[in-house]
Amino acid sequence: MDKTSEEHWEEQSGNWIAWVRRPGLDSYWTYREAFFALVPAPGFATLDFGCGEGRVSRDLVGRGHRVTGFDASAGMVAAAREAHPEGEYLVADAVSLPFEDDSFDLVVAYDVLMDVSDVDGAVREAARVLMPGGRLCLSITHPITDPGDRESPYLTSSPVREAVERDGLPMVFNGWSHPLSHYAGALEKAGLLIEALREPAWQDRPVPHHLWLRARPA
Ligand SMILES: C[S@@+](CC[C@H](N)C(=O)[O-])C[C@H]1O[C@@H](n2cnc3c(N)ncnc32)[C@H](O)[C@@H]1O
């Protein structure tokens, strides 16, 4: 049986931790200041949705946010706790969160939604735990650049599996290439309105590598 995306990320957690902690290796090192310009000022409580090994949580804490991070991968969560022992990190599935309704005024999901098996379910949970007046900030691989199965039509969701090596570090990415309407539809069904959208330029490439969104409950 094929592995789920969540099982894949658990298996890749060691590679991912080495990958993202190598200074300058991935685009987050370049992007983060511009991404955080889209993120509201610290408020009541911030959820790092699919926190991985915790780099976004640590940056949010550094900017004054009170952060809870969760991830489906126990290996990722252990690494997040080790790097930031005073932080709050837990293992949870994005489609079934162990939080009350209206628990957070900010949810940040950085490069997560193209990796979950159920985008609608994940966005529905993000909206459920978001307070009225709160914000959801997203980064996804831009649908026009995602290295999905190029044989598949753009409008069809297709699996992504890409093995790469950079600076001697191996990493296998596994997730989905969805059209933009798939993400916008998930936000619409969850009652969220897009209030800001950015397509940051990436190096000298002709198309952007990422898409950033900020949305709020209608
Ligand atoms: C590309 S990594 C990004 C991690 C982190 N946001 C960052 O930018 O460093 C994608 C993360 O999504 C997590 N993930 C995938 N499916 C998930 C699910 N259903 N529930 C929670 N986390 C999930 C993976 O375990 C992985 O840590």
C-alpha cells in the first residue's frame, strides 16, 4: 500500500531537520522577512499549523507571539521541543485538532497545505480554531511551479514526489500539486475570505516559487 503523505514526512523527518537547519539552504532563509510582513502583530495566541521541526514557531516567538505548534510527525515535534524546550509543541493531525473552537487569533501554516492528504479538512480545522476577527496566514508552493506530474492537467490534483540533493543533503518531497482553485475552494467552504495575496519573486526564475495568503473569517 502507498504511504500517506503524513507517513512520508515522518520517514523524512531526519532529512528535513538537517535540510532546514543548514543556513541558507532552502528558500525560507531568503523569504522569511517578507513573509512575516504579511503576518499580523502578536495578539492572544498563535498556532503554528504543521510546525515541522519548529523554525517558524521559533521565529514567531522571536517576534513576540505566544505560540503553540503541532505536527503529525512525532520526529519533527521531538526536534522542535529539543530546539526550544520552553515552547509548546504537540503531535496532532491537521484534520482533527485537540483545541477548542476559537482558541487562536492567528494560525500560520507555512508550506503545509500541499503536503496534507485532506486540504478541505485541514482548512476547516484551521477555521474552527480561529477566533472571529482572527487571521490565517498561508504559504504554499505556487501551483504553477509545483513539480507535480506534468502529464496531468493543471486542474487535476496530482501527487508530487521529488528526490533532491543539495549541499550533500538528501531530501524526498512528497505531497500534492493542486490547482489554485483547490486551495481557494477550501478557504471558501471554511468561510474564510482572502484579504491579501503575494507571489514573491524567486531568484531569476520566470515563475514564482511560492504563494502567500492571508485570510479571515467572513
Ligand atoms: C514542508 S514541511 C513544513 C514544516 C514547517 N511548517 C516549516 O516550514 O518548517 C510540511 C509539514 O507538514 C506536516 N504534515 C503533513 N501532513 C500533516 C497533517 N495531516 N497534520 C499535521 N501535520 C502534517 C509534515 O509532517 C511536515 O512537518
